[in-house]
Amino acid sequence: MTALDIPGNAPTEVKEVLRNLWQWFKREGRPHGFSEAIGTRVVVDEVSIVKKAEEPTKEEGRVVCSLVVTEDMLNGSGTMHGGCAAFLIDYCSSLVDTAYSVTVSGKPIFSVSQALNVVYHSPAVLGDKLRIVNTTITTGARASSARTEIWNETHRRLVASGIHVKMQPSAPKTKL
């Protein structure tokens, strides 16, 4: 799938950035992080900038992703591990923050997690198809927040939801 194939009204350049975002997390010559196997399977299905329903003079980013639950996502009970759901909320909400910042400013803004609040609603099991819906809440000069809902398309129920607050880190202090 190319950036042109991704539905949504966001510019093609924004969709291209999201398609390649996982490359930013790779670290040459270092071990791959625990999340690479899952993160590289996340499919971006829609990227849009839409009017906020609550305040039509404002816009929000919307990114919808999908993923099938596989063996490496499960806990000992055979359901998707809560840590995996938290990772998906962290990663996919970062996609919508990136989409919005690239659309508004023309460049991605590097930020780090400040807070991640996750609520678990129902289990997902091996083979279930997940739809991950992400929307921006606020985007400021140094902080942003996004809402994520992980839906089980197979059983038509909410699996987990979360709010992710991110901030731009301060520059590291130089040592003399």
C-alpha cells in the first residue's frame, strides 16, 4: 500500500511520513526493541484532519489503524496482554500527533510521553482484528494529548481506551 492508497483528506506527504514512521525508532547496530515485531504490523487505514464536533472552528487529527492479534501479543491467559494494549495506545496516538503536527506546521514535532492513562474494557484473543481509532485532543507549543480507542472488529466491542499526553523534551545540558 502506498501513501496514495490510504483513505482520508490529509495531504499525501503526511500519509507518507506515517507509513515510514517506524523507521525513526530503529537504532542501527543496536538490538531491536520489544515492540518492533508488533509496531511494524500496524496498518494505517485512514489519515484525516476534521472539524471538532464540539467546536467546529477547531480541527483535530484522526488516524485509524488496524492489526490482527497474534501469538506474540498474548498473555498467559491467551488474551492480548495489557502491556501490548498500552504500547498500541502509545504508538498509534503518536501517529495522530505526528499527522496533525505535519499538517499544521509542515514538520513532525519530536516529543516524549508525559502520561499514559489506559482503561481495559474487554479481552481480545488470537486472530481477532483490531481497529485503533486515534484523535488529537489538544496541541500546544510544548505539550499535546490524544485519545485512542482499540475496538475489536471481530466481536464488535471496545477492548481498551487511553489518553496519551506528550511533551517536547528540554535540550540536554552539556557537560563541561
